[in-house]
Amino acid sequence: MTSRFSKALVSVVLIFLGGYGLYLLDGHTGGLLSVEALVPLAVVIIGFVSSLYSLRGGMRDVLSSEAFFLGVYLLIRGLISVFNMDLIAFIDGLVILLVGPLMIVFASSLWAGYDHNNIRIRYSCLAILALIFIQILLGSLFAEDFGTIYDLMSDCMLAVMLLTIVVMSMDRSISQESLTQSIRESTESLAVHMFSVDDAYILRNGSQQILDLMDSEKDGQVRLNILSSQMRDRILLLTKQDGQVRMDIHVTGYVHANPLYTRDVRQIVVDDRYMTVYSEDGRWFRLLVFENVQEDFSKAKILGHVIDFHSYRRSYHQFRLLKKNTRGQDRTGEGEQRSA
Amino acid sequence: MQDGRIRGKYKGILDMLMSNISYAMGVIMIFYALFSAAVDMKSKDMVDVVLINIVPIVFGILIIMDRHRSLFFTVGLYAVAIGFSRFVQYVPLVLTKEPFSTIIGLVLVYMAVNLMYHGVRFLRGNSRAITWVIVGTMFFILLEVALIVAYVVGSEGEITLNADIADIIVKLFMLLTYIALVSSAPVRKSTNLERLNSELIAFRLNTGTGFDFSLDTDSAKALADFFRGDVDESRVTVRDQGPVYRGITLPFRDKYESGTLFLQRWEGPEGPVYLSLCEHEEGSVLGIDTRRIEEVTESGNLVILRYSDSKTGIFRVRGLKEDDRPLFTDSEGAA
């Protein structure tokens, strides 16, 4: 049930069932063969057939088809409600009358290729869902004749249809990133270069291993964690082969197309405070050197345990990847150092 | 007048207050919740009393137990605890059968949920725009002030300090402390926009792509002298280390931000001179770009550097008036 086809098929069926349920419920008061009940049903059935047909395409086709016919359905329902004498139904109808045509426009634009309308369809649905929630709340509190199961069921059926569209629009294959998400991703991408990081450090015994490898006649490799409270940990890889020394810095936990830095090392100087790595052509960088792992005071420490809420922010996939990449490594920096 | 010591001590006191404010928050939360529970026990159900007050007590204890005195943790737990208490308090208002109370209740419940959401964001070390946090908190403050005003007006000149007034005053104090905490630098600098800003500042300073890069008069002279081989030994920060013969650091700035210029001569007194720009001076330095300087010329108030890759870098020499230095010296210099 996790393939995109299955998800789309379920959404189409749910939309149809929701529409059919609304037909039965609307027909409860006006008669099943009344125009008020039959016209929306006809729209839902046409939408169902159209959505089934669009299953041969992608999620975008299915979503645009569903949203288009739901928009038409809302337009008709809004027109019916506007002529209702009940005040709440009138306001409800006005809002639906506004959102329905908008959804038609957004859905047709999405179908034509304007992918960003996906988000607008989602927000249109959420707006009506909020309206339904407020309607139920206010109705249940103040309307004296409110509260029959059919009134509530009708709104719930519509909510199911709208939620189906919302869930569909969030599918990974067609979801658009928001401006905030995009900026956050770009910021992290920029931060990968560590321009602003001034607390990146390695441990003293790690720097000693690097010096030992530099002095050694043999080839080998040293792998260390670069630790920092300002950035995610990096892996420093020093490789010595045929007398040539190369240093790479990789990012842990995320997939990047390139390693961050690949430098041919000319000389490494370790003093009391820094390890400075010199390459050719005047290029250099330096890391702090500490005896022990530094405590991150931005995170709480209770009964000796550091409480890190940052890790919960990572998405499931990134978290899995992080665990996979850092399996067997010791965060204290004592277990990850090895030299061949 | 030499006021450096007084300034230093005053700054130290401010730092100490800021670092211990979380203790105060934790203690106030616990005492307030206990006091509130004692008062509410007479008028409310036991379940409500426990629900409203248990979270602030537990979170207050956690805040006191935090050895790192993490501001994010304090602010986060505080916002969640207060938000939860408000939520439990105001939900019954929504469910009353009076339209006015319901609408006010809905707004208050929304504010309470919003406060909890802020708290969760703070716990993750990621703030929201502080202005909106303050605006939201001000809403609660105005509510409390309105209650005091209503009490004073209603008391007809006979004002007595009872439990209700004490409750409001403590609430006001807690809300004001919350504003103070969210205004602190670590929290303020942790919004998405601030993070992006700090990365972009570092990027533009490191790559030298910002606008109006400038050096003060002394630094411009030191740069030209260093290139010519006339090194001021008092400025030297790296001496005969690795391939570096001499290295100095000079402050520079673009239109708004300041950074550090690393100047190094490699391979002895006649060796090539390299320039690197960085946003900070101390600590680790990563991701910097290095250029070899071929020629330094001074033209008017500009220092023009020609690099080995045929590109040109230009620094403007700042006038004395552009930096905040003693006004008397400035006027002397101008004269």
C-alpha cells in the first residue's frame, strides 16, 4: 500500500465515497432525487471517472483532477448554501463560494504545469477544514437545533474529502518546498563550508596520531571526528600514500556530492592551541586542539546526561543515514582514531 | 576618565545575572505553582489544580537541575509549562455557552498553544522571530494589567493585597522575565533568519564579495609595509611556523561588519605574500580562500592589490571620522 499508485487509487476511492456519502446525507432532507442532491453527485461521479483515468499519469494529474472536481463540487454546494436562510449556512456558503472557484483555477493551473499551485490547493483545503471546525464548534455550542448526527456526518464527509486532497498534495513526488524550507536548506548548505565556525576542534591524542603518521615512513590513514557545537560533526581523513599526504573533510549524516575539502598537505604544525595545516600556494586552515571533549553549554545537562533536542529535529531518513554512517564510532573521539 | 574597570565590573554583574536568571525562573515557577495550587484548591477541582500546576513544578525542578544553565532549555521549558497551564485554565472558557466568553477563550487557547509551540522550538535550539514572541507575551501582560486596573477601579479606594493581586503580580513578573530571556543574545541569534544572516555575513567577508571593504589608516600602512618587507614586529602573530616566515592580522570591515585579514609571507623574507579574509580572528579558521599578492599600490584613499590570478582587490582607507573613537582625538586628527 505504499506505492504511489496505491496512494492515488485510495485517494480517488475516498473522494468518491465521501461524495456518495454526502449525496445520501444531503438527500436525507431534500429527497434523494432532488436537484440539490443529484447535481453534486453527478460532479463527484464525473470527477471519480476522471481521476481514475488520470491514474495512468502521475500524482500531479490525479491531484489536479481531484482538486478540480472538488472545486466544482464546492462551488455548487456554496451556491446552494448561499440561498439558505440560516446565517451560519449563509456565511459557510460564501466562503465555500470563494474557495471553490479558486481551487478550480489552482487545479487547472497545476494540470497545465504550474507545480507551485500544489501548495495553494493544500491551503485552500485547510481553510475550508478550519471553517468546518469552527462551524461544528460554534454550532454545537449555540445552535439549538444543531447536533443531529446527519449534520455532523455531512461535515465529516467533506472533511474526509479535503483531507484526502491535503495528504495527496504532500506526497514527496510532487511536494514543493516552502520558502522557509528552501532558505533553511540553503543555509545549511552554506554552513557546510564552515565559514563562520570558530570552535571546531580535535582532541590532543588525535593530533598526535596525525603527527606520528606524518613522521612515519609507512603509508597509512588517520580518521578523526572534528567536533563543534556550532555545526554537525565532520570527519577528518588524513591519508598518506607513496609519501604524499592528503587531507579530506567529510560531512557526517548527510549525503553531499563532494567532500568538503581535499587538500594536499605540505606541513602540519601543532602547538598548544591549534593544529594548522599548510598546503601549497599559501593555503592553510587551522583547528583548535583540546585535551578533552568540550561541553556544549547550549544544551541542558541533567544528572550527567546531556539533553539534545536537536537530534529529534532531523528527519527520519537523515537520522537513519546518520546512524548508519556513524555506527561503531565513539562520540568522545577516543574510539574513532585509527592508523594503518 | 578611566572608567574601564567600572564598565568591566558592571558587565560582569550583568553576565552573572544573566547566567543565573534560569535559577530564578525555576524557583519562581515552583513557588508560584505551589502557591497557586494552595489558592485554587478552595475553588477548583483537585484534577484541575494538579493539571494546571504539576507541569510548572516539574519543569521548574528540571531547570534548577540543569548544570549547563542552558538558556534554550530554560526558555523552552518555561514557555511549555506556562503555555500548558494557560491551556488547561482557558479551555473551560471555550466550552461555556456564552458567545463572548467562547470567542475570548478561543483566542486565549490559541495564544497558549502558540506559547507551547514556541517552547518546543526553543528546546530544539531554534527560535522564531522574537518580535512576535514578545508581541504574544505582551498580550498576556496587557491582560494581567487589565485585571489589576479592573480590581483597582472596582475596589473604590480600598485596595488590599489579597491572593488574587499577588497572583497577578507574580504572573506579570514571570512574563516580563520571559521577555528578558527571549531577548538574550543566544536565543535572539537562533532564528532561521539570524542563522542565515550570520552565514551570509561570513560568506561575504570570507570571499571578499561584500560592498565597500575598508581598512583604517594604520592597517592600510601596515599592509603596504608588510608587502614591501618592512614588518612591524609588534604586529607579528605567526613567526617561523611551518612554511610561514611572518604572519600578521589586520582588522577590516565592509559596509556594516568587521572581519580579520590574515597576511602571511612564506619561504623566508623574500618569499611570496598571501592574503586571506576571515569573519573572525580567534578560534578555528576553515573555508578561507587564499590569494597571492603580486603588487600593492596606493591611489588616493584606495589600496589596490593585484593578485597572481590577475584579479584585483581594492580596499578603501577609512577616515578617522568613520570609526567610533574618542571624539577629542578625532577632532585633533581632523585638525
